[in-house]
Amino acid sequence: MNVADSELVGGILAGEGYAFTSELEDADVALINTCAIRDNAEQRIHGRLGLFHAQKRRNPEMVVGILGCMAERLRERFLEKEHLVDIVVGPDEYRRLPALIDQAFSGEKGIAVRLSRVETYEDIEPLRTEGVAAWVSVMRGCDKFCTFCVVPFTRGRERSRSLGTVVEEVRTLAARGFRDVTLLGQNVNSYRDGTYDFADLVRAVAGVDRSLRIRFMTSHPQDMSDRLIDAIASTENICNYIHLPVQSGSDRILALMNRTYTVEEYLQLVGRIRSAVPGVSLTTDIISGFPGETDEDHRRTVELIEAVRYDGAFTFTYSPRERTRAWEMGDTVSGEVKSARVTEIIGLQQEISRGINQRFVGTIEQILVEGPSKKSAQEFTGRTGTNRTVVFPRAQEQPGEYIPVRIVRANSATLFGART
């Protein structure tokens, strides 16, 4: 979502004559786009702003700003106390950026953090470089109010773009050579445009160009409808990959989190998905150390992972976030216990992922080529339709092509291939 928002900001500023520079010393404006989901991001932001501030001492005319979800929370610290930034802009106020930057060039600091119930930026074309994969934001905000989550307070309530504007954006991307489109929303499958729901949107987008791979994230189990499952099952270019956050395997903790489903209901949903979409890749999010989580609660989470056998899991220790209901519960699980629990979960998931990936050894997979591998210029990397990363020897293929690759080995995160 932050990548998509940064491209949106790039589109707004490009319309005012700005262009990106890869060198900080050449910049007239330096902006950092923030996320408020986890606590350690704040420390990283402080370090990056320190780098910007050092450059600003060398170039006092440079404008420095904070954007995004942490804008309101950090404005007092970074704008008014430490004087590290000139502007602070929340996720619903990006249209005001050009004017605020002009003010800052004149020496006037600026703040714009008001949330909107209607802003979707659907009329603004994001500034994207040429590539293979694109992120397309289809809705903003969330109405679920999970007790651990600050998103409803930093991103506002749910509102969706019109189906027509999303389809038109995807049509433009296909014409430019993009081959992988991910539809984005804080709770993407609660999308609604009049009588159209998310299943309608996914089918419409997939119909733009059958050579496009269509993905989406992030889903809430409550809104994973049978219509959406059927759309995935019956439409070849909607990827057989679903990110379905569970957060905990304990009914007691799920209730405290206000997740609106039980473990049994979640497992029934997983069963329906796997029955309808054989070979589907399922990934999840898990929070370890939520307030009041006991050893028994943790054990139930481990048991859930063993039962579902996810293809992958993003596991985090609980971070208290101000303004959430969980903040009032206190951070009752020690850091040491959190760390031990998350280490156990990660180790278990790596073992499961390794076993699942080993099953692909000897198979031939259709890979969308993304570009050179980070580790070797002699290798390319790409992805399968189930979102698995594949590294293979580089030949004459180009990013955006589909090629068959024979899988020769695998670890918990990556498949390694040879040319067929």
C-alpha cells in the first residue's frame, strides 16, 4: 500500500513539474512515506530523517516532509520539537502537497492530516516506472476495528473506487506491458461499488487481458465470499494465491482481537477454498504476544499452523498502538516470551514451507520473468501463479515473458530452476 501511495504522490508531483532523482544531494524535496502498523518502523523513520536533516544543513532550501499513516502522530515530535521536517501530510491529503511544498520553500511549515470519507484518488494516474508488476489501490480505509489495529484511525473508514476506473487503469497497465497486477486495500474483499462487490471487480479486471496475472491483498476472512472463491476457481488468470490473515489460533484471543470469526469457522473457510481451488497457495499473518496471550493460547496457534499447513506466514510480535482498544489492555506479555513464541512459529512455518516447496522439485512451472536476480547477474528471477519465487539461469528471455522452468531444488523461501 505504501508503494502504491508513493506512486500516487509521484503522479501528483509530476503534474507540477517535479521528477525523481536517485541522489539525495540533488533533491529539492525529500519525503518519507510512513506506516503505523508496527512500532519498529518509527525508529527507522527517525534514522532516515536524520540523513535528510544532515543534507538539509548542507542545502537549507531543501524541503523535508513526512507522509502517510504516522503523519499526525509524529508531527509534534518531528515538526514542532525536533524541527526535522517542514511539512506533515496524512494519507487523505496528498492533493495538497504541491501547495504545502510551495509554502515550505517560502519558509512556512505546513500540516495537513484530515481524514476523508470520500477520497480515493481515482482520477489521479500514479507515476510508475516501466516494469512487470503493478500495485493498484481499489479501496482505502477499514471498518473492522480489530482491537490491535490502528488503520481505521490513520486511514479512515472504508470507501471504494468505481469499478470502471479500476478496469480502465488496468487496461492502461496492460497496454504498457505490465503482466502482474495486485489489487490493494486494507480490507480489499470488502470492496463495494453500488451493486458490484469484489468478486465482480476481480472478474472484470481479469477480463481486460488474459495474459495478465491478477492477485489481491489483504483479505479479511469474514469477507471471503463463496462468489469470490468461485471467481478464483473459474478464471484462469486470477492467481491461485490467497493471503488470509488468521492472527491467532485461539478463540479467546480472536475474540479479544475482535476478529469476528472462530477457529472452526476459519478452518471451514480454508476447507471451502481448497476444495474449490486445488493447489491454492495460502499465506497468513500471525501476531504473537497479544495482551493476555497464555502458553495455551500460543499452543493453539501452533496447532492451527500444523493443521492448515500454510505456504507462508508473516509473523510479528504484538506492538501496542495508541488509540486502539488493545492499548488499554496493556502490553502484558514480556518481550522475552514474545520473542520465544515468534521464533517457534517461524521455525515451524519454515519447516512446513520447505516441505511444501520440495514437492515442486521435478515439476515444470510456468514462470513470469521479473528481472535479474539480486544475487547474480547470471540468473533471473520470476514467480509462479501461486506466488512462489523462482531463480533460474539467465538466457535470452526478457522481463514480462512467460517461460517454462523445471524445478531442480528448493528451500523454504525459493524454488531453483533449470531451462527446459
